[in-house]
Amino acid sequence: MYRTIDQMGREVALSSFPPQRIISLVPSQTELLFDLGLRHEVVGITKFCLHPAAFFRSKPRIGGTKQVHLERVATLQPDLIIGNKEENDQVQIEALAEHYPVWMSDIYTLADALAMIHAVGNLVDRSEPAHTLTTEITRQFDALPHVSPQPRAAYLIWQEPLMVAAGQTFIDDMLGQAGFTNVFANLSRYPAITLDDLQESNPDLLFLSSEPYPFREKHLEAFQQQLPDTQVRLVDGEMFSWYGSRLLQAPAYFQQLMLSIER
């Protein structure tokens, strides 16, 4: 019996180690498992696990991150399920945990993400590649240039109602890592705001994320009319919100984004 503690402080017991039949309920952690070399051990993913394409094409899908089809999980007979506190539904996780080992991440910062990668590496017997991965991610983030003063940014994740990534979120930490100050950091999580709130915050930059709401050029043009003194940008939401191995790509993306800003 292999026992460990997940990031929510829950004890997780595996009847066999390393696990051979893993279901991932989180897109960024699915990609991490692939990059740790678990090509065959992953037996189930969600419909939102777009990366890697090879998994998306070939692996059985067990529903969405918040709408897991429990009967599909049962047919796959997992010996480990990996989820996340924010992205998955608590009731469903509790139901799954009655039958299977469920390891949960809980991530608000880059440090949390690095700890998750280490923990998952240990959990699936890939500690060495996990260490290599986190070392390189840390090196790249440490190499990001420091900008002063930091541009003030608002980060929209939804259109109707308008919703922003505020304080106590991984996106907020990524904004800070990238060299931006979140104008809504005083609020918590993902609050709904009004256009008046957005205009009153007077950000230097307005980031329109590609996910979960798929902002497009037409939205950029509309916001630019409403905020003529703000630089509006479409941004890749995966770079700001995926906390697995995609973090390898984030620093270069952030640096290019910062260089694109008019000063």
C-alpha cells in the first residue's frame, strides 16, 4: 500500500505502485502526465483535455471537468484519479473517492504548481523527469526581466456577465510573474464586474482571455471603443491558467507580450 497526502491535505492510498490505470480530470495535468512519459498509463481524460493532440484523439473521454460521467469512469477501472479543487465538482470528487484513490491539487501560485509537479511525479514514479521539468520552469521564470513601473492590467475571463480574474487566483500570480499589476487584485477569485467598474479601474491594459470564454477580435474592437486610453489585447489563456508542463512555454510568451506593449 502506497500512501501520500494531496494538496488539499487528504490522505490518498494506492493499492499498487506505480499506478497503471490513471484518469486525469484536469487538462493541464493531463498534459503533464504525457510530458512525464505516461503514454499508456493514462486511460481516461476529459473532453477539455486538448493537449497533447495524441491523447485527445485516442484516449476515452469521461465527460467534462465538472460533469464527469461516473459510469464511464467505472468501465475504465482506474487505480488513480487526478483532479483539482477549483476545476472539479466537490460532490463528484467525493463520490469518486468512495471507490477509487483520488489525488487533488490546489493551486494559487507558481510555487503551488511546482509543488504539484513534484508530487505528481512522485505519485506516478516519475520523480526524476518531474525534477528536471520544475528546474527548467524555475530557471525560465527567474530569467524574466523586471519592469518598473509595472503596467496595470485587468484580465477578463467571461463576457456576460463581465468576469475578471482577481486576487487569490493562479492567473493573478501569473500576471505578477509576467510583470503586470492586477487592478482587481483587491477582489477575490472571479467576481462579476460592470463596464463602469472596468472604466473606473482605468487599466493600462485589458487582457481578453481565449478561455474559458473565447474572446475574439470583435470583442477587442468593442472594448477598445469603450476604453480608448487602454491597450486591449487578446491573450492565450492557457499561458496564464495552465499550471502543468505548459509552464515551460509561459515565460517566453509573457516576455513577447510585454515587448508588444506601447509605452
